[in-house]
Amino acid sequence: MGRVRQPPVRPMLMALIVLGSTCAMTVAQDSARTQFVAPPKRAHHALVYDGQRQRVLLTGGNSPTAGGESYTSFDDLWAFDGMRWAPLPSSGQQMWGMRLAFDSGRRRVVSFGGNSNRRAISDVRVLEKDVWTTLGQHSEMPAAEAGFVYDSRRDRFVAFGGSVGDGSTYGDTWEFAGTTWAQVASQSPPARQAHAMVFDERRGRTVIFGGTGAYGPDQRPPRLGDVWEFDGRRWSAREFDNGPGPRTSPGATYDSKRGVTVVFGGVDGSGFLGDLWAWTGTEWQKLAHASSAGPVPRAMGHLAYDQKRDRVVLFGGRKGWPDGDLNDTWEWDGATWRRIGN
């Protein structure tokens, strides 16, 4: 029996196949765009990269309602994989101003402090199997908007600054080794809250930048633009020729591939900021100006560095009052900003 010959595919049929594939692809892309679900708008939230599950986590925060007369606080938890946000079980405790750090030794996320039910709290919580468990309290330092990082070189957490209310700030340095807190005897930087604080893994330094100092009822909040570094024994003020300038509530994270502390936005005396900077340990480098191609200027546009995908992830923040909270998601790839989702 001779071989059965297949009829050739006519050009019209081929065109229909290509058109059908293109239409299907377009529908899929449109569906993906329309199905992108972002967490609700907010500020005073926290972001961290979960190195165990290779995802960015978002939790807590608040947003004004009724023209700023009241607030909605959040107890939710979200995970971002680079394409979409997925809701996880809530903590059952509405809070804002907490700080998150990834304990790379034990491969888990740890939370410290915050504000819940209109009071500063001192809870130390750990996230395991997407459930929060309270390890204990730091009774001498209930604080919102403190600095809190994991020092992977010395296997301990470092906490500095924060506030219990308007105008108050802490200026002590504490360390938590897993069971108890110990105050560091070294002289600390000036007291502050709402500052950037990250751990530089390459150099083994905790880095502090900016924030708001203490102030009285009739005083304007003093904004800070200094840089301090802690090597586990003492703090050192770092000198530089130029930099981001004094500001409150910038977003910050550590880019482990490039070995730099990345700082975005914040607010100064002129308003909200949208510039992007990197601290190398010796100097500031400006990575991007505020522009229409990137995130709008804001405070509390918190960041996390996704080590797997080599991206700095930004979510939300506040660009105005009382209707200026955001829920946009952006990524910085080392050269340009790109918005994710709608």
C-alpha cells in the first residue's frame, strides 16, 4: 500500500490558525491583566522577602477613612510571586507600624512591634506555615515604626528607635538572640522613628538613614538625613558629600547582588519624594529621579528585594492626605521601573 499523502494546509487556513492563536494569546493576556488582584490601599505596612518560600510578603498597615477622621487597620497577609498577589490567612490582630525581618538561620519571618488598638506594642512574632505565633514581648520598648533587622553574621536581631506616640522617639539599641533582649552599651545615633534600617550582609553592618527626631507639641518634626552604621560593637556616623537629603518614612531594602542599601521616596519639607538612591557603604549613588516612568512620589512606599528574581519590589504608600493611599506594585530591575498588574 502506498503512503497516504496529507493535503497541504492552504494559506487561508494557516492565516486562521495564526489569527486564532493570536486572539487566544490576547484573550489570555487581557484575562491575566483583569484578574490581577492587589491588596487594599494602605500605608504604615511592612514588606519582607521570605527566602524560605522565595516570595515577597506584605502585612498590616492602615488607611484613613471619613476624610481622615478615622482609620481602617489591617490584619491581613499577602504573598507576591512576581506575577500576582495571593491572600494568606490573617493574623486576627489589626496593626500598623510593625517591622519584619527574615531570619536566614532559622528560615523564617519575624515581626517586631507596631501599633494595635491605638497603642504601641512590643510583640515579637514568628511566621511559620503562614500562621503568626507570638514568641514574647520586649516590655521595655513598645514601639511603632522602629528599625528591626536580622544580623546574619552574629545570629541576632537588632532594634533601634521607634515611637510610642506623637513626638516621642527611642534612642537605644537592643539585641534579641531568640529568647531575651539585651541593651547594647555603645553610644547610639540620635533618637528617631520612621527611619530606614537594613542589614548590609556583605559588610556585616546595620545601616540607618533618615527618619524623624523627637519634638514637642509646638514644634515641627525634625527630619534627619544622616547615615549611621553598627558593626555589632559600636555605632559610627558616616560622612558623605551628597545624598538623598533629610526625609521621613522612606522605603528601604538591601540588594544582596549589588551589595547596596536601596532607598526610595519619603517626605521632606517640600512634600513627597520619588527618587531612588543606593548607599554603597562609602557614598550615595542616585539611581533614578522621580518621573512619570516610575512610581509617583510617596512616603512609606516600602520595599523588599526579591533575591530569586533580582528585583526590588515596591508596594503602596501615601502620596497625600486624606485620600492619597496607594496599592500599586512596582519593580526595579537595576536600571528601570516597571509597574506590575493594572
